[in-house]
Amino acid sequence: MSGAERLGAAHGRVRIGDIGPDAGQLFDEGAGCLHYCAPTHGGWGVLRTALLVPELYVLFVCPAACGRHGAIAAFEQGLKHRVGYLCIEDEEIVLGSYEDEIRRTVPLLMERLAPRPKAVMIVVSCIDDLLGTDYAPMVADFEAEHGIPFRIGRMNPITMGSGLPPQRRVQRDMYDLLAPAPARDGSIGLIGPFRPLAPESELHGMLARAGLGPIRHVADCATFADFQAMAAARLNLVTRPEGLAAAEHLEKTLGTPFVVAPVAFSAETIAARWDAIAAALGVPLDAAPGRDAADRAAARAHAAVGARTLAIDGTATCSPFDLARALIERGFAVVEVVAHQLPAHERPAFAWLAAHAPDLVVSSPIHPARSWSRPDRPTADIAIGFSAGYLTAAPVTVPISFDEGLYGCHGLATVLDALAASASAARPDTLEDMVRAYGLVV
């Protein structure tokens, strides 16, 4: 980088053509230190994710200040009846007696809970990463006494830059509740995303034509027994990075193979995902039926958007660079991608953009400079994702979040139709209204 280019990276915004091979100049910024959190970055915290498991109860053991975020989120998201808090005082941390508090609290809790949970997760905060408590004897005692599985979860932001950050760890711990199935069936486990695939996704039909399915996701399960059916999967499909540790763990404990095929939007990358899934299953998959729907959605979006500029962020999708590529290939004016990570699955799209759209701005949402850098005038006309909406001050925001329901050509069509709807709305909802409706808590 030149001096000017390094200055841009130092402020968290730089042309993609100027980043070159040393992407860490931008993306690693803030990973190991205090960083900015926009008031639109929340969504799927550790507690909300763990509570996707039906009939699971969570006991959060933490200092009071650490529990406020989760407690507010539990109220807003209708989950308060499934979460309890054991607030730890300073002296209990210093003397180590909070382990005794957990042993005293859990029996009292189990006496009072109605209906009785089918499993319990005790979530501890990052102070325990420093204290190194051995929970194995405690968990064994609780399981013997109460006859249900107990697990330890961790809410530890200090591990964000590690190989097992909080979201990967909690999914691993959730799926560790699966017991071996008597036999395998033709189902596919969907691991990583927080919502099931849309019923209209072409993947359902592709698998059915190959004699396979259904696709099972934890949020589709009404009971803990339903959740246990996921152990019978023939293959686990990882479509977001959060599911990788869980899939690796299930391969080790249950022998379930997995394929990593993250959400994609460009035609080339979608085709590569279908090839990877077909190879893992050992059957051909016919992807043709989904392509026409994406083409029709692109035409509708073009009519609504016209020449207006777009910004995309990493809270909307785990593949914002591939989404940017897909939209640019279809003639849309994408001017900015807001992302703080460049995972391996995004490097091909990143390289394509650097070669074909070098003026595209890449900005980090967590760079300390962002705390005072929200523009007075919009830097994009339409934002896809809440963080891009906030950080660019775009007058229109498309409420796409965390790849919910998205995959394949239908996923691209869904984004395009949402883009068209937002762009053509007579009075678009304000960003603040969208954030409140979604239940974000920072």
C-alpha cells in the first residue's frame, strides 16, 4: 500500500483495488483490542442461539453487568421464561466460591421449573476463561441427579479472534446434545444458519429428485425429541461459518460426514456449491429449475432500483463480497461492502471484485474511527443490511439479516425481491423501526 492507501485503511475505509494481498491491513484491525460496535450489529447472541434447541433451559452465570444484554434480549425476543440468571458478586469471583453457588442453585431451579426442561445449559461468562473452572464433575453429578443432559456454554467475547469464537462454540455445545441414532436416514442436517431454508429453496426439490431429504434444521424442531432426529442425518451441510465446529464435532462423535458449502450468490459460486454437495452425497443434483427465478427477480429489482447505489454488509450475509459480485455482474451499482472479516470462502469473490470493480470501497464496521464517522450525507442510496444502513446513512435499508432462509438461486432471488420492495416503497420504514422490529440489542 502507498501512504495514502494505508491512511485509508487506518480509518477503516479503502478501495478494494488498493488492498492487495495484505487484506489484514483492514480486516484484522480491532480484532485483538477494543473496537467500535454500531448500534445495529446485534442479533443472534449466545443465549438466543442456544435456545433454538427446544425444551432447553439456560442458566446464565455471570456478573450482573454481563447479563444485562442477554436479559433485555430475552424479554424482547419472548424467551425470558427459558432463561435464568445467577449473578455473581466480586468476592465469589475472587474466592472461587461461585462454583458452590451453582451447585446450590441448580437443584432449587429444577424444583421450580414447570414444565421441566429436557436439557439444561449452564452458560458462564468470560471470567471463567481466566479462572479455568473444571465443570466435568459438576455436570456428571447434575446429570445423575436429574436424569437429563447438562452442558456448559460460554459467553466469552475475549475469544472473538480465536479459532473457536462464541458463536462457533455455542453451536458445537448445542449439537453435542444429540445422542447417536439407531440408524441413518436420507435427511440432510443444516448446520450454521439461525433459520431454516425457505420452503421455496430449490435445494429441497434437488434433493427430493435424488431420493434424499428432508433438510432438518434445529429451528424446525418443536420438541427435544424432534431435535434428536438430526442425529440420523446422512450428511450435515454447513452454510455459515458458525456451524463448522459443530459439524466437526458431530463427525467425531456420531460419525456424520459434513460438507462446507457457504451461502453464495454469484452464478459461478452457486454452481461450485452444488458440485460440492453432489460430490459429498455421491449423487447428481439438477440445479436448472432455480436459475430462471433469479433472472426474473433481477429484472424486477432493476426496474425498481435503476441507477441508485448500493452498500452491503456482513450482518446481512456471511458472503457480502460474493453478493456484491453477483449484483455487479447483473448491472447494479454496488459502491461499498461493510465487513470486518475475509473468510476463506470469500477470497475468490474478493479477488474478482479487486480485478473487476477496483473502485469498490471496503470498510470495517469495527474500526475505532467508525465511532465518529457516520456521514452527514448518505454515501449510498440503498443499504442491504442494518449495519450498512447505519454506517452509510442510506435513506433506504433492505432488512436482510444473517442469511435467514437464503441459499442458492432462490436466496439471490429473495435478496433481489427484498431490494425491489424496499426501493419502490412509498415510505420506507426507518432504520430505527427495522432494528426494533427485528429485536436487536447492543
